[in-house]
Amino acid sequence: MQTNFTQAQLADPEIAVANEILRRCVHCGMCTATCPTFVTLGDELDSPRGRIYLIKDMLENGRDAGVEEALHIDRCLSCLSCMTTCPSGVDYMHLVDHARAHVEKTFNRPLADRLMRAALAWVLPHPARLRAALRLARPVRGLGFLLPGSGMLTKRLRGMLRLAPRGLARAAVVGRVYPAMGARRARVALLAGCAQQVLAPSINAASVALLNRLRVEVVIPPEAGCCGALVHHMGRDAAAREAARANVAAWVAELDGAGLDAVLVNTSGCGTVVKDYGFLLRHEAGAADAARISALTQDISEFLLKIYQPARVAPGLRVAYHAACSLQHGQQVTAPPKTLLRKAGFEVMEPKDAHLCCGSAGTYNIMQPEISAGLRRRKLETLRELRPDVIAAGNVGCLTQLAGDGVPAVHVVELLDWMAGGEKPLALS
Amino acid sequence: MTPRDEEELAAMVRAAAGPLRVQGGGTKADMLRPVRAAAVLSTAAMSGITLYSPSELVLRARAGTRLAEIESVLAAHGQQIIAEPPRFFGPAQTIGGVVASNISGPRRIGGGAMRDHVLGVRAVNGSGEILNFGGRVLKNVTGLDLAKLLTGSFGTLAVMTEVTLKVLPAAEAVGTVVVPAADARAAVEVMAAGLGSPFSVSGAAYLPRDARAYLRIEDFAESVAYRCAKLAGGVAGAEILGGEESKALWAGIRDCAALPPGEAVWRVSVRPSAGPGVLRDVAFAGVSGFMDWGGGLLWLSGPATRAAHEAVCAAARGGAGVWWLMRGPEALRAAVEVIPPEAPALAALRRRMTAKFDPRGIFNPLKMWAA
Amino acid sequence: MRAMKQLDPKPEILARRGEIIAGLLRILPKRAVIAEAVSLKPYETDALTAYRQVPLAVVLPEDEGQVVDILKFCAAEGVRVIPRGAGTSLSGGALPLADSVVVGLMRMNRILEVNYPDRYAVVQPGVTNIGITRAVADAGYFYAPDPSSQLACMVGGNVGMNSGGAHCLKYGVTANNLLGLRLVTMAGEVLELGGTHCDAAGYDWLGLVTGSEGQLGILTEVTVRILRAPEGARAMLAGFASNEVAGECVAAIIASGIIPVALEFMDRPAIHACEAFAHAGYPLEAQALLIIEVEGSEDEQDATLRRLREICERFAPVSMRVARTDEESAAIWKGRKGAFGAVGRISPDYLCMDGVIPTSRLGEVLRRIEEMSEDYGLKVANIFHAGDGNLHPLIMYDANEPSSFARAERFGAEILTLCVEAGGCLTGEHGVGVEKRELMRVQFSPGELEQMRAVKDVFDPHWLLNPAKVFPL
């Protein structure tokens, strides 16, 4: 596609990258079809192609973001379904990341919006803060209907309350190194994450237990924390890079110390970003280290594929595998989780329109409650058609989003650990 | 008037003082409404295949070329007209007439109608201008598809002088699965199962006289054997007919051999599941017939009376379908709706359309509609 | 950049912009009207980005009633109307005019009825092409026309352009797979054309409207035939040493009496671009590639493939491979169907031609295109439906280089003129749109164009519907 940047504009390396991306796009429109918001809202402006065009126009004119640009860019889930579909290989992810940062920088959001976003950015990436917030929210979890009005703020608060778990486990035991059971075959760092630690500590517990059982030593450096994805998707570029730098430093210390065979991520939303640290920090001093970490990073299912062995007789459960967008589109990891579940003895099924997002998408279910609820409904309908005993996914956001519909939703590793001799997932008992 | 070429025909049109009965071999004069015209303009003398390229699946012929001549040339190259037009109208039938009436045989259900394979048309409009629409290639969406508009317009818009058709190789073999069917409803079920099978059924008909439904397969010999066996498998009383018997059977269905001579004849097209209802609803008026196209096409015959005709119209309407009065005495054809009347908005469009092609209203006036 | 002349906007309409938008807001919900300059910008073009024009407004109706209201309002106000589906037209079919209201049908995306015993489905125009097949696939059915953009393109646009696809050699194009339409005329009248039965009594309005590129009305409902899928299908790849040899092989296949369900051709640049996207195992060493698909049971497929291999062997193929699994077949088709976009990997911009030629002229026409490519200094990738002679030369250019587009445009016009001279036509399935409008004179005489204009007059006497398309100005 033709672009109209001046030489002066192109001297800005960020604009130069955006220009390269835009030039790849031939405006064929294939991406519109697999975009959840276009399918739901039926407006070019809520399609990847429409957003690309809005962004192009905004950047070419050096314009601050206005209400319209913010609205349509905010509505993007960053599910990256469009990138799977795109025949031209347009790097939509980095373009929309750029645009989000531009919106954050140049658009003056309404006060309520700003407060909500600041609050989320302050709480979610920090387990202790989130735990405290949820403790406050738990008693009123079911009282969302009492919130007055039908405005966006009310809908968002209701959405937040719905996400609060019924019970709250104690903080996961923090340790530094979890040794392999038996002769060590590999040593990995595991991203402990942020919100997941609080919302579903069983995922990390199962991950560590399973890896140890498979003779893999796991290290969780306490200096590593949130991956930065949550703030990254809010356009808070500086905060995202700060998180990335901390993690890179922590893992590189391990890598250059006792050594690492991989950095594993069991929340695919985080994995997409960690695999992109090399790009995120490309202009910084630690760029080379960041690139090394990104190259070393795998989704836990990719790593397990080579070593997983079940130890129990399968209970014959029907598992509906929900492909998290960050895994299937962001990381293009599609077969491994299904292969592993089948190897573990489960009957694995996939819903119709598996490429469509469930509406979780980081903080999207809070910030865009209506679209998110619509996508959740749609996803649950297609999952129900499969009559599954359990829903499995590789991303805690999806699990939280899909919970509460009568079918237990658990992480793939929880099922894998169970069949390898670990505990039965709590949600199944 | 029987012009020998297009220029002569155009000149005759320009010179025409009044209405013209436009025809090829004149075999469909008893179909639809009678045309009152001082003169007959026939394309019968404009005959001959002007282009035939078997490897490109294309045949072009002047409008007055007889259907039989085209079919024999095609057969010599192992090819055929896809829509399998009926020979119900006798040997003088021309390709121009077949296209102008868009009448297709059993293969329509799988292979498409005449109108689906008309690639191009040359024609003379009511102002005597020679026009060429479409072309000689298999795909063409250049401009408005006036070739489609002329196909099936019974010479009321323009006089076709040449047509170009897509043709296909004739199948190496043919076979028929014969299934006993107690009544039309049972037959439609059998035919729906066949047409809903993955076996590319190329004909699905029911003859009440035989109490049998017929499913045709045309393909390479090994495929015909395999597919017929699959279709017949597990169906009580099903039999398989070989090639020669099949050819005779389907020629009879195509040419309506089952219809008694002398009576009025109608065609009704409905969605297939509505076919049995049509047969039932016309019976009281002494009208009967058989089903083709999986139940969607009914060839009917009965007394040439207004009452019988009204019964056919009501039955077709009941099935949300359409009818054509294919044969009948002039008085009847002049008095009734030979095809369904259009909704008012469409009728207005059609009148404006006719005027754009034939401003003087000289081509087959009132052939299709009374007004 | 925009060499193509556009129709002048009506100043009195531009002057009354605010009033017209207010009027639209009176008859439509707020969410259905787009009038902000920033938001109108992405609607300025479709998949032919060389032509662009921001419209006066965009409306997104949700039902037929709203379509009727919009057209009645626009007719009364003398406002031009541009229908739009998914915006995937390669001929600029959805290009707006400055004084026009774009009517986007993307929200009318419901499947209204599926009837298996009678083998039809009734859908709204905003349903995607593949959406129909997905809706009936569980029952073993499919909707046959399959344009390359089938994932995204919408049925309304398919009818408007009479879209074909890779499999129309056997199954026909859109016109051959329709039973009925509901069409709203510019006057706001709703016409029911056809129904659920075969063949029209009276004029073939269905056939006339199909491929009429939004000149006659706006569709609100489409009734399509659905077909039972064959037992199985398999694709085979045959690579050849030259375009000519591959072309001769195509003719030999057709002459043998085999009509494969699909018979597709790619030349070397196309092979490389598509392989980079789909990883389908296309032979990178070949100068030309045929993708041939056969259907039926395993045994039937084997038998037909055996016949096809024998024919291909006669033309000294540099490679021959039959897909072993459904995944391999899917990858082969993914490459072919994403071909246009995949060219985006090797060139920032392209113009996609759509001329048709008699298949006997294939080798000669490809040779001429190659010569022109050198003359114009622009690369070209050829991807097309070989069985029916429908060529898709993709002319690669760089829109950021000022003279590049003008050269590409002239190159394209020369290719299409060549197609017509060879006995073919300007467009096989993409439509005339704005792109080939002026070339219509190459294919049609003034009298023929006049007759077409007269038909347009019948439906839209004031020429408010999608003007400045199809007919030369």
C-alpha cells in the first residue's frame, strides 16, 4: 500500500518501522473475516484493515489521537487472529502496539477512563496488591447487580467483580529453585507471572510439579515479576519496558550462572510478549540480552512436547481445547497442547470458529465489557456444542473468562500433571 | 420472411411496418400466448455452426441451426449440450429457439440450465441494430449480462442471430438406479437422498405410471458402477440399469414420452419437496404427469380447459413455484395467464425494459404476458 | 497518481452535507451512520487501493427496512449511493464518490434458512462466502463458488460481481448457483426475483442482476443452491519447464474428456511468493505449476489421478506430487487462495488483472505479457484458472514511486486489450468496476454500450446507484 511519510518523519525509527509494516499491507481485506470485533460489530473501522488505515492516516498526518482513533484502537483485542490470516505477512502486532502508545501519549482520555486504567495498571501486575483488592471484592462478588445505572463504568466494575474468584488460595510458595526428581535432564526458568499467581496459583504449582516429575529443574528468580503485557497493551510503553528489563536481567543472571535450557511461560498472553522482548528493548543497552531471552522462551507446551509421559490410566474425559489467541495467533503454537492432551489419554475436541477470541484479552473484559461479554457468549455456545467434561486452555485469562458456565475450565498443564501422577485439578473434584 | 444473414434480418426489422412473429423452426408456436402478427420473421435459413473448438469446450452456431445437427456434430467429438434440451417439440427445433425458451432436460438438476451455458448471443434489437453480448470464453462478467436477459425471453426483446454455448465431454458411461416408490412423496424422498448423496446424480425423475424413481449417474465406467452400487446399496427393491437401457429411459423422460398426445401440456417448477403436492392438487381437474429434477419439475397434461389451467396455476402457487403453458389450443392460450403474472413493480420494470429493446413493440407482442 | 477521471461531485449535494447527514440520522440509529472525517477515511477504498475517494457519509443498515429507507431518502434527495460488502473488490467496485453515501451491508450477516431436502440456503448479503459453506458443512454440504477471497468476501458482492473461483470449472460461477434474490431498487421498491425453484417464468431477472455490479439495486437476501460435498478430493501438483508446456498440458487434459474440479496455473514468481506464505511444497525449480484437483472416492481419485499423471508425463514435468493428506491439500489451496496477498511479500503494491482468453491462445498471450513486462519495466506474476482461460496477471509496482502506478495502469490496459483481441474479454470474475470502465469501448460497440445503459436506465433512471462504474464516462 502507498504511504505518505516525509523524509523527516521516516527519520524517526518508530515511524520507519510503522512505514515498513504499512507497506506490506495490500489492503486485500482477508483479515476482516477472522477479526472478532469486525464479525461482531460489522464496521470496517473495527477491523484490522480499518485500524491499519486509521493508524496510517493518524501517523502520516502526525496527528494526535482523537476520540475515534482511541475508540477503534481500544476495541482491538490484540488477539492477532489477523496475523494468522494475513497472506502478506503484515506485522499488525507491532503496528497496533505503536498506535496504543501513541494514543496513550497524545489522547486525553476522560477522567473515569484514566482512573480505571491507572488503577488496573497499579493493581494487576502486582500480586500482593491484587490479592488485597480481591480480598475486598470477594464478599461483594455477587452484588454487582446492585451497582447503579448502566453506564460504562458500572459495566466495567461488574465485569471486574465477576472475575474475582470465589475462593482465594494462599500465596503460592515462593522459592528459588525446584529440583528435578531424579537425574536432571534440563534446567528451566519459569515465569511466575502476576495475576495468575493470585487468580490460579494451581497452574504454577502444577507446572513446577510436572516439570520436576519429568526430571526438569525449575528456577523462579524472585527478581522476575510481571512480564509487562498488561501495561504494554494499555500503551504504557515505559512501564512495559521496565518490567521487561527486570525479567531479562533476572533470567540472564541464571542463564550465565547455573545455565538455562529454556525460559518457560505457562500464560500464553505473557509468552507472546516475552518472545518479543528482543523487539521491545531493541533500542536499549540490554538489547542483545533481551534477544537471547526471547530466543530461549517457549510456551510450556512446546517444551513438554519432547518429554511428556503420562503415568496414570486415562479417565476417558472429553476435553474441549480452547486455543488462546496469544498461543495460536501470537505464538503460532497450535498442535502441541492438543498433542499432549491426546498423549495423556484425553479425548480432545475443538469448537467451531476456534480462531475467534473468547473476549478475555488481558484487561479487555474489564475495559470493553459489552464486546467481551458477546464474545464470551459466542465462545461458550460453541464449546457447549461439544458436550465436554472439561475445558482446557493455556492462558489464565481465558480460563477466568470461560469459568462459571457449568463446565470446569482448567489449564492444560493441570490435566497433564494429573495424568503424570500429580493431583487431580481442584476444579474437577 | 426468412433472411439469409444478419444484415438482411436487420434490414427487415428496420423496414417492418408492424408486429412480427419471431421464430426459428416454429416448433413452439403452440407454447405460451398466440402471437397476432402480419408477418413471420424466421431465422430458419440462418443456419450453420460457425465455431467449434472441442478443447475449449465452445460451440457457436447461427440461430437457425437445427438442434439435431449440433448434437450430431458434438457427438462425433464425444461432447454434448450440457442442459440436455428436450426434443418434445419435434425435429425442426433450432438452437435459437431452444435458447430463446430456455428449456432444459433432466441434466439441469446437476449441470445447469440452457441459460447457464449461453456464453454469448448476437441479436438484432427492435431498432434493427446488430448487437453482440457475452463472448466465446467460459467466464465473462464484462458489463451487464444481456445474453442472460435474452435467453428465455421468447424473442420479445430482440431476434437472436447467433449463440455461443459452453459444451462438455459426454460421459464415458451412464447407469441408472431404479427404486420402487409407492407414491410421489416416497419418490421425492428417494430422489432427495440421491441428490443429497456425494455421488453427483445427473438425473432424478419419477414416473407414476411405473411407480419408480430413477437416479442417473454419468461418468467414467468404473465410477458409474461404483456410484450406482453405492446408491442402490441397502435400498429395498433397488435395481441398476445398464448403459443402453439407461439412455433409452432418460431420452423418454427428456422428451416427455409419457405424456399423451392431444392434451394440453404444462410445466411447473417448484422446490422439489413441493412437487408431490402439485401432482395431488391438479388431479381433481384431470391433470396428471411426472416429475423430473428431483421433484422440482413437473410435466403435466390434461384437458385443454380453463378449469384445468386454473388448477395448475393454483397448485404451482401453492408450491411457491411457477408454470408455463407449453401446449394448448389458441383460444385457451389467449385467455389465460400462460406464465405467472409479475408483481406490479416488476411488471412496470419489464414494460420499460421491453420498450428499451423494442421501442415499436414489434417482436412477438404479447407472447408472454397479456399486457 | 489517480489517472482515472472521476465523476464530478454535485456541488448542491456537497453544500447540503450537514442536512443530508441529519436526514440519515432521522431514519437510522446513531450507530448506523458514520460522518466523522477521520472515520470516513478507511472507507475511501477497497482492495484496489490505487483509487481512493472519501465519501460524504457511510451508513451501515441492519435490515431490509433500513435499506429501503436509505434508498428512498437518497432518491428523494438526489444523493448517489455506493453499495459495499466486505470491500474486497479488485476492480474498485466499492470506490465512493465525494458526494455519495456508502451503504455497507456488513451488519446484515445472518443465515436465515437452510433447507437440506430442497438443497438451498437463504442468507443476507453480508454473510461471507465461506460462511455459507461453514454453516452447512456439518451436514456434508457446501456452497460451490469459491473466489480466492472467500474467507472475507460477502455474498452480496459475489452476486454483484458474479464471482467465480477455482472450482467453477466444474461447479459454475455465482449465477449458476443462485435461486432467488431480494433486491431493493433505487426507488425503494423491493423486488423478489426467482425463489426456491429452478428457472424463471418470464425474464431472467436473476441472471441480469447477477454481475450487475450494484447498478440495478441493493440486495437484501440471496437464496443459493447448496450441494452435497463429494466423498473426498485431492490435489496434485505438476511443475513444468515453461509456461507454454504447462499451457499445452492444460489443453491435453481438457481434450481427454476429464474435467478436473479445479485446474489452476501459477508461474515462477507466483510459485515463490505463495510458497513463502503457505509452505505447501510447491516446486520452486519449476517455471510453471498446475494445481489439479479431483474428486470422488479414494479409488475414483486414484483412477482419475492415474489418467492425469499419464497426460502430464507426456509434457516432461519437472515435478509431480499428489497430496497425501487433507492437510497437504489444504496447504496447497491455502497458497493458491492467498496468492494475491502473498504477492504483497515481494512487492508493496500490485494490480490484479482478470482478463479471459480462449485457452488455445494461452502460450502466445503469456509470451506477449512477458514481453510487455520487459517493456514497462514492471514484474508480473501470473496466477489463474487455466481450465477456463481466466488470467490473473499481477502487475507489481511501487506506489511510493511516482511514475510506477501510471506505468502499471498502462501495462494492465494493454494486457486486457490483448485478451479482447485474442477473442476473450476484459473480466472473468472481478467485474469492470472503476478500473476497466474506459476499456469497455474496446470490447463493446457504441450501440451495445447504449443498450446496456438503457437497461440501467430502466432500474435507475437518474443514475444514482454506483455511478461512474462499469460504463465509460
